[in-house]
Amino acid sequence: MNDASTDAAPVSLLRTICGVQTHVTFADTGANLDRMLTWLAHPDVQGSDLVVFPECMLTGYCFASLEEAIPHAQPLAGRATEAIARICREKSMFVAFGMLEKTPEGKVYNSCPLVGPDGVVANYRKVHLPFLGIDRFVSQGENQYRAVDANGMRLGIHICYDGGFPESSRCLALDGADLLLLPTNWPPGADTFAKYLPNARALENNVYFMSVNRVGTERGFRFIGSSRICDPNGNPLADAPHEEEAILKATINLAKARNKRLIRVPREHVIDRWADRRPEYYGKIVEPHQLKRVIE
């Protein structure tokens, strides 16, 4: 499904975006890289400016320890990003995918690189870490929330649990993001997130939003799919089935995301997403708050 408002938009402000909801093979980076390359050759993906894969697409998620995960982590400039970059050069596209990133210092992050024709454009390291899967063991990302340019399209990247913290999306939108990307590994229990969160984050920030989840079962955890693309009004543009592999695709109009002043009735009903903010009253949001994490 495409955004109807694109019909009258200049071609320079239109982008075709694509999310791939797919199975992931646990602890087999070779198989998962091959799976991504196969999807990138799919006819329905052709012509896309951006393709997004799920969280931990390269490795799987349900590792029982950091020691178990380390052999499957890769440096940012590694086999996977180099292979994806070759496809990006051939097809003039950008690709975001989840991986476990290993640094020279020996740290491991739950990361999402953005790869383009010239290689890695940006890399986001997950900031909010739930007590689940590999997130119990990786290092916390310390990156600032910054939008990144992908051939004139401003992208804001965060991962899964980050989406439950509206500050992440708001910071990315304030930095000029047109489209927020949320690669995820949502299991049962996150059904409400999948159903409502993309719509809410898109609406409150007046941006496009794309959540890309995986499907299948891994070490007893079932993943629920339900990926979605929303427009800046929070309306779904494309939905994936609950637990089947699927491609989501939509054409978006960057001008619609950049216009924060919505004139619904001239001089009678005007919504301005940025001018109407009152940050002087939001101090509680940034005050440090220490809670002891209790594990049942």
C-alpha cells in the first residue's frame, strides 16, 4: 500500500522503502547473510531506495551467554557489511540490518548498521537493553540519537525495546528524521507494541515509521512478525502477517514528514508539532532515576 499523498509530490521528495519480515537461523551468520542477499534479489524489493531487516538478523538473538555469542559477532567493517555494500552499489540502495558488533576493545553491541553504495554510512548501538536474550550480556550503546542522511532521506535508527521509550523517537525526529526505523525481535507479550507503537510514534512526531520484526522460533521463543509502515498521521501504509515471511513496501513523501505545521482549517485549526512543544516543563524526563532491577 502506498501513501496517497505522493501523487502530487516532486519526484525528488519521493522514496520507496521496504521491510523484510523473515526467518533467522540461530548462530549461523553465513546462512543469514545468504538469506539477506536472496531477499535483496527478490523482484518485490527491486527499485527500493531503502531495505530494512530485523534486529540481530545476522546472528539470531537467544544466546545464553556472552561467551556463546562472541564467535558469531563481527566487526562493523566485516564480511557482512562488505557483502551488503556490494549489493547497494549494484542497486543504488541503502540497507539496514541487525547484527552483533564486536569492537577491537572486545565489547559486543546489539547494533544496526546502515550500509549504502559507499559502505557503512552509520551504525546504531542499542541503548535500552531488556533482560532478554543477548541483551542481557551486551554492552549498552552510548551513541547520541542522531538522524543520518541516505541520499536526501533523513533516517532515525533505534532497535526494538528502544521504541518503548518515546524519548528515543522524539530525539531522532528533533534531529530532522523523516523516517524512523525500528528493527525488532518481538516475541509474544509484545503484541500490543506491534499493534499500536508504530502508529503512535509516527503520529506524535509527524514522521514515517517502519517496524521490521522477524518470524519463526528460536530456543523456545516464538517471534510474532506483525511488521508495519505508518505515515505521519499514524495511518498504516503496509502491514505484514502475524507469523509469516513477507515484504512490506511503500512510497513515502519526505515533504509530508518535514511539515510539522498542519493547517486543518485556516485560522481556526492549526497543529504545529514543534512550535507547540513546551520543553521548559519536561525536566523530569532527563533527571537521573535509579531503580533496582529485580529479576524474578
